Amino acid sequence: MRIKANATRQELARLKARIRMAQRGHRLLKDKRDQLMREFMSIVHESRQLRQELEERLNAAYRSFSLARAVLSPSVLEEALMVPGGAEEISVSYRNIMNVVVPEMEIQGREDEQADDTGDDTAGMLPSYGLATTSSDLDDAISKFQGILPLLVRLSHIERTIHLLADEIEKTRRRVNALEHVLIPELEQAVKSVEMRLEEIERSNISRLMKIKEIVRAH
Amino acid sequence: MRVMPKVAVLGQRDAVLGFKASGAVAFPADNPKEVREHLNAILQGDYAILLVTEEIAEIFEKDLEPLYDMPKPVVTILPDARKPRGVGMELLRRRVERAVGADILFKGEE
């Protein structure tokens, strides 16, 4: 698509102002994209590590759990897990990264218990089932699952952040490219053609004047 | 008292039972109909995070897709109990590729 422009000085000035504006926007968007990218890179690697850790720990937890299931009869297990062990509450807050609002989540009221990160189950919640009828494998499995939950909460908000940032980066990149490869070259092309037309008019004016002068002198 | 959002786990019975006693709300589902019903319940309830097993995430990809752009709940894919198939990692990889235009995360590792 070519930009239509009349060959006038006023039009030329207007086009040049548009180029300046587009270049300024381009620079700003490029900075935004670079900054978003930096944020993105730093959390992408974190997310990947988290996911790997999660996969390992979840596997271990499932293994303990199936051990517990093998030992206990299904009815006892069902009974033990009947009462939900007090669902954790999540506090959600929001953070602004380059105008992208991303969530931050945290498990409520776990900080003090998590303070000593020894990893043993005495720091966790008390089981919500009787200890008499169940085996220690179940305690083990449950405490492993409990340890995984904060990890999952962290992973969740990091992955959401990645998703949101990826959207924004893509959008910004499109805009940068549109300015850089479409709008600005087109405007420059238009300026060039208007300048050439103006010069042409100038030249024809001069040659006309010279001609007129000649005619006047001949008289 | 303000009611705080919680964590929901949606998956096959064996996969979610373990979470039940450890601070998440479990939604055991053994057939597609149950999954849909639970999904609706979860969307109406106040849940900050929805954990979905890989298997369900694959089958219900279409149903879960719109949730990624919603503020709540945040959908996170759990690795499978027996052998992780890396559905969550794949999603991450796709997002990186979309943002950066190239796969920088797993480049040269396959």
C-alpha cells in the first residue's frame, strides 16, 4: 500500500512529522519489548527448573501413596481421606510488569510453619485421620503432597506470568515490526516522492522563467 | 471473614486422592461427563488455581484453552503419576516459541 500525498510543502512537513512520530514510537516499543524479554527470560528458566523439580517430587509422592494404598484396604483409605485436610487458602495479589498485570499467589498462613525448612512432616499440618488404622506410608505420602503444594502454587503463578508476558511480547513485537518494516519505509518513500515532485515543479518553474526572460529580452 | 480462594485438583481418582488430605480440594473424575461437571463447579467456585492431570489436559485441551486468558483460576498441568509425558513442558515450550519466535529453551537438547 502506498501513502497518497499531494506534492505540496505543507504535505511534506506533515509527512516528516509523521516519520518522527513513528520513529519515536518505534524506539519506545523496542525498549518495551527488550525489557519484557528480559523479564521473560529470567522467569522462563525458573519455571523450567520448578517443573522439573515438581515432576521428581510428585513422582516420589505418588510412589509413597501407592505404597500406602497397597498396604491399606481401600475402605480404610477412603475413610481416612474422607475428611479433607483443611483446604489451603491462597492469597492473590497482582504485580505490574511493563503494564502487564500478572498474578502473584501465596499460600496463606503457612509462613511460620514453613520457617524451618527441614522437610520433615512435623512442620506440616496435623493429619486429619486416625493414626491407629492407617500406616506410616500414608503419613509419608500426605506429607510429601503437602510439601509439593507450595511448589505448585509458585509454578502456577509463574506459568501464568509467562503466558501473559508471551502474549504481550508477541503483540509488541508485531507493532515494532509493523513500524519498522511497513509504516516507516512507506512514509520515507512518500517523502521522497513528494520531494522529487516538488523539485520537478521547481525546475519547470525555473526553466519557464528563463524562457520568459528570453522572450522579454528579445523584444 | 473474607473467603479466600483455594486450590482445586481435577483428575482421575488415584491421582487426586493424595492431594485431598494435603490442602487442595479434590475433584475425582473417571469419565468425561464428570470432568465437565466438575469443571463447571470449579469455574463457579472461588478457586485461584486449578491443577489438571496431563491426561485430562490433553483430552480437554479445547475446554481448557479459554481459561488461560482468564484471571482465575490459573490452570496448571500436573505431570502424570506413572510416566510424565511432558504436556506441561510442551505448553511452556510453545509459549516461549510464540514470544521469542524461536525455541530457545530446549534448543539442542533433544
